[in-house]
Amino acid sequence: MGYRAYDHERANPVTLTYTNYRGETSERTILPKNIWFGSTEWHPEPQWLLTAFDLGKQTVRDFALKDFGKPTSAMEGNADA
């Protein structure tokens, strides 16, 4: 099986939880575009980032990979979630 490059033009939306720089966790639906290592105004420490089109906000944003997948408040403490 050969390696296939990621084609963001044909990507399907992905819905997941994300915690922003203010500590607010919400569900985001995104179209991933690029993964890269660096920093931004909102993520000043060098780290792995994901550039994606945020369908809810209708704009391209950079997301810190480390901030994906944290549970929403309704799920916290629920061992079955």
C-alpha cells in the first residue's frame, strides 16, 4: 500500500471538541488544510498547529493540536463518555 498525500480540496468536514486560549471548550466543524510547526499571535509558543476552515465561523483559522479532543463540560467526569 502506497502513501497518498492529503488532498484538502477533497476533505470531508470533521466535528470535534476544541479548547481555545480562554479555556472555553466547544464543538467545532472544520475542513483541515495543513499541519505545521510554529507559532501565531494566539499560539505564541512554538507547537504543532492545524490550519483549517472553520465552518461555524466561516473563516480559516490555526488550531493548536494539543487543544483538540478535550471533553465538553457536559461530559466531564462521565466515565462512559
